[in-house]
Amino acid sequence: MSLMERLMKESKIYKKDQKTGSRNPAFITRLVYNFRSRRELIQTPSMMFYENELEALAAEVRRAYNNV
């Protein structure tokens, strides 16, 4: 288990709040939107390290630039 995994699971300041289900933003800043990678490449790390919160937006950004 990595140091980050241990901190997220065991340290009081990094644990999720039982009522809200969110982490304290004063201590946690996480990547949520990935603008460079395809969805297929993001799925595994999102599941393993980001609790399925990581979103791949490269295709959306590419479409937006093509429509300008």
C-alpha cells in the first residue's frame, strides 16, 4: 500500500466526512478533470485511485476547438 493510500484511509484529516461523503478541501486537492487523455486510458486509474471521480474530457475539448 502506498503512502498516499495509507494517508487517505487512516489519517483523520484526509478521511471522508461520514455525513457528507467528501474530504476536507483545506487538505485535499484532487485531479477531477483530465483534459489530455482518452476515456479508455483514464478508466483504470479513476477506479483504482480516484474512486471513479476522474473524468476524461479530451474529446470534449477537441470538439470545442473544432467548432470555433
